[in-house]
Amino acid sequence: MIFQPHIIVTMFLAALLGVFVGSMPGLTATMATALLIPFTYFMDPLAGLSMIIAMSSVAIFSGDIPAVLLRIPGTPASAALTIDAYYLARRKPLSTLGVDAFCCMLGGLFGTSILIFTAPILADFVTGFSSAEYFWLTLWGLSMAIIISAEDPLKGVLGVAIGLLISSIGLDPVYGYPRYTLGIPDLLSGISFIPALIGFFAIPQLLWLISRPREKYAIKFESNERVFGLIGEVLKKYKLVILRSAGIGTFTGALPGAGADIAAWTSYGVAKRLSRKPDEYGKGSLEGVVAATSANNAAIPGAWIPLLVFGIPGDSITAIVLGALLVHGLRPGPTLFQEQGILVTALFMAFVIANIMILPIGYAAIRLSSHILRVPNNILAPVIAVFCVIGAYAVNNNLFDIWLMLLFGIMGYFMERLGIPIPPIVLAIILGPMVEFNFITTLIKSDLNPIMFFSRPIAACLAVITITTWVLPFILARLRSLR
Amino acid sequence: MKDLLAGFLGISSGITFLLLGLGMPVLIAKGYPGPFFFPMISSIVLMTSGMLLMLKYLTRRHRIRKMEENSLLENRELPTLKSFVASIGGFIGGKGYLSVTIFLASLAAYIFSINYIGFLLSSFIFMYIVMTIYGVRMIAAVIYSTITIIFIYMLFIVMFKIVIPEPILGSILPR
């Protein structure tokens, strides 16, 4: 099913887009995913989702290109390796990038294998979940997003609350009562998901680009250096580092709100702590680069585990993908594995193909990087703005959605400047109706008896995990201050 | 300052949502949670986090002021209208706050014009104007805008058959 020519060609073209998006500082894989989603409406689900898988996998690697060559991360996921990679690149820029591409491929394949083996098992496990379990699970997802994404948890809570209120606009999920519609008929169906995502993720990036209109990058390097010249040394010395980092990356990617950037930093930190030469970190450590790059691509398939099994996105990209799944009538959860098993298997194969593609496409991108980075922001920003507009419009053929996109874009821009993180807001917009629906359903089923939230063993475990997640940061902060 | 503004945003948004939802039932028959139950809780959480952020800012500011009183620092500049405007501008967009404001205004005008002159023409004009404002040569701006419009037409209208807003007087382009 995945090896049809139109799907392979679509994945290849999406991978090329991923190279461009990842290489350009200021453009992110999340933004590109938000822009690609409207395209997927007009394709079959497999082609559309494979396109996003290919684009995001290659974009995360391509973000390392300006990080290595210019000391500017192309995507947030590249920040962890920037300094070490830049030092290494002073002597061997192309082979540093070659190591990067190779470790990204291995990390991505490792994460994919975890996805393939664990997702179906977890889907079987989830079959017995009731509204009480889903309530705690979605609440835990929101809690994790606050803790992981926000430097200041208070701002994370503020973001989640804003997201929950935005999600409450429109008809109530339980009673169908119109809320906060202000007499506007377009708001009866609620806030359209994709324009909100494009607004929150793409518009602030555009404003960042346009605040530096003439910026473009020029690089030069020797053309006779072998791109994959250091692979032998990496495999000999750092196989365990690659394996450990890929594991950390996959696990971190599976946590709601955590993405490739957190996976890369966590893996880099662990590698430094366990390294025999920790002093080299920050001064050109190849081990540090290997640790960060293996983790950041492993997080991509990792984020699809909670998405496919529970319908809870693992990161911003999968938050957007959830919208695409719902538009195609594919509801994540155990029923997806039962009713669309072939599609799910094909998606797993798409991950394998996308990660293998990193090597040849990465090689071409490395050789052509000096040309890619020459596009100035004053050309890029208005072109991307037009794509944002048509992306927002194409969902419902409604001009109102474009105005919503602009409104959320301005909101997102100011919120970022205030230090309020965007991922918890978006996650709350997605999960808010689920939290509310499951909460009220559980209360109705139990005739207002709150014990129902804790009476089932799995619900009780999830409740303990969720409450511990709320309380643990305060306990740890108190312990630190007592020392 | 960011904490103060974020706190103010939280409190004002929470109050707004609470006031807007006053007509909705909090509880319905048998005491089950009604349509306003969850928004009410979210609004209270929003206001509480806003208040805590403002409190955090004020207590930190008090500590800093105490430290400044005890320090030997002199030559503190008095705030002026210029520095206040610069701080607002800095808050809006840092070094390029004027660029950001002009771009947002252009984007709003572009979206407004779509309904009257159609998507393709308004997009071309938007891209051309923004590129020339931000330093792209006129010929280059025309070329890049034209290429983008042709690409959008072929991809979205011909291939995906999306219905896009057309000019009031109708479109001359085939589908």
C-alpha cells in the first residue's frame, strides 16, 4: 500500500520541503506541518499522513545544517548540538553533517521500531478504558504539557486555561448549548482547529522573519571533504550512546508536550553526565552531537505512540496531525487499529521509508546548503503569509477562518513575548472538549458520585500519576531550597 | 514586566469570560454540571494564575528596590516618554517592531480585500507591496509574486479544485 508511486513521490517532495523548512532559521517543522495539513484534505489519508511524516523527519535533521555551519539552529530541536557541532565544523563541516544525518536516521529507525512494537500492544490495553480513565489521561496530558513546555509553570497554567476557554467556544460537547458565540453564526461550530493552529504556530514565526527582513546567510566550504568520512569512527566508539539516546528520544517524544527539542537536550545532558570526557562538551564533543541528533529524530515516531493509541498528541506536530486524522474520519484509539489496521501498518512503513530517505536527501541537502540558505526573509515572509491564508481558507471555504487565523496569530505573537508557551494552549484547545466530555459523562454515569473517578484500578493509577505530576515540582523546589 | 502583563492578561481574560458566560446555567437538573461549569472553572484558574503572576512580579520588584536602596548605584536615568515608547516598541517586536506593525496592517488589508478583488489578485498585490516595502527590487518582486500566484493557481485551483474567493465582477480564469 505504501509503495504506490504517487505516495513515494509525495513523500519525496515533502522531504524536499522538509529540507528547506528545516534549513531556514525562523521556519519550523511545526509551521510547515500546519501549512501542509490543508493539502491533506484533498489526498487519501495515507498519502497525506506519509507526506507529513516525511517532511517532519527530514526537517528535524535539516535544522542541524545551519546549526553546524552558522551556529544558528534551523529548528528548536537543533539547539542542543549547535555549539559542539559548530566547533567540529570549523575543521570538518561536511563530515560533521554526515555524522548528523547518519545518527538522525538511526535514531528515527529506533523510534519507529518502538512505535511498531508498542503501539498495537497499548491499543489492546486501552480497549477497556472508560470515561474515567480518559478523563485522567487527558488531564495528565495537559499537566505534562505545562511542566515540560513552560519555564514558569504559572504561565503554563495560564496558557492551558486560555486554551480550555477557546475550546469552549461553540456548542457544548455534552448538551449542545451554544457558548460564547456572541451572536456570530460562524462560531456555532466552534473555533476551527486548523486556522487556530496556523495562527498560533505560523504567524508568530512570520513576524519574527519580517522583523529581520534583509537577513540571509552565506557559507563556504571545501568541496573535496567526504560527507560520511566519520561514520566508521562513530559506529566504533559511540554505538551505545546512539542506542541510549534513541531510547531517551523515543520516550521523551511520547510524553505529551515534549518534542524533539526536549528530547535532544535531555539526551545531551545524560550523555554529558555519563561521559568519560565531560569537559569536551561545549567545546566540540562528537559524542555530544551524536547524543543530541540520535534523540531528536527518535522523538518524532515516539510522539505518534500516544497520538495513535490514546488520541493525545505527543508534540506540536502530532497535535496538528490529530486534526488531519479527524478530518479524514479516523478516530485515534483502539478502534483505529481494529478498523484501519492496514492503514496503521502502512504508516509504520512510511516512518521507515522517511528515515531511510534522510541519508540520500540529507547528502544532497548538505552539498546544496549554501544555496538553500540564501533566500532572504523579505521574500520568504509574504510568500508564506499567502500560503497561510489559503491554508486557513481551504478548510471550510470561509473567510471568517482567515480572520480567526490572524487573531490567533497576533495573540500567539504577544503571548510568546510574554513568555507564555504556545504548545500548552494548543494542547488545551484539542484536549479541552475531551476532558470536559469525559468528566461530565463520568459524573452522570455515577449519579454525581466522585468516587467513580477512583474506583477502577487503572483510573486510580492514572489519578495518582496526575496528582503526583501536579505536586512533584513544588516538592522538588522545596527540597532544593532546603539544601 | 512580562509577568505583570501576563498576570494582567490572565485576570482580564478570566473576568471577561466569566461575565460573558453569566447567562449560562452552571448546574442543570439533578445538580449535574451544566454548560457553564467547565468554562467557569477555567476562568477561575485563569484569574488565579494571573493574580499569582502579578504577585510574583510585585514581590520580586519590592526585593529589587530594597537591594537598589542599599546599593551604591547612582546615575539612574529617569524614565522619559521616549524610553517608554521604546519599551512598548521593544515589547511589540524588539528591534523590528515597526516592520511587524506594518506587516500586520498589510496582512489585515490583504484579508479584507480578498472578498472584493478576489484571492489571486489580492495575494499578488500583497506580496508585491510587502516585498518592495522591505527592500526587494520592483522587478524581482513582480517576478516572485507572479511565480507564487501561478504555483498557487496550478496547485490549489487546477489540481485540488479548491473554490477560492473571486472578484465581485467575476473571474476570468478557467478552472
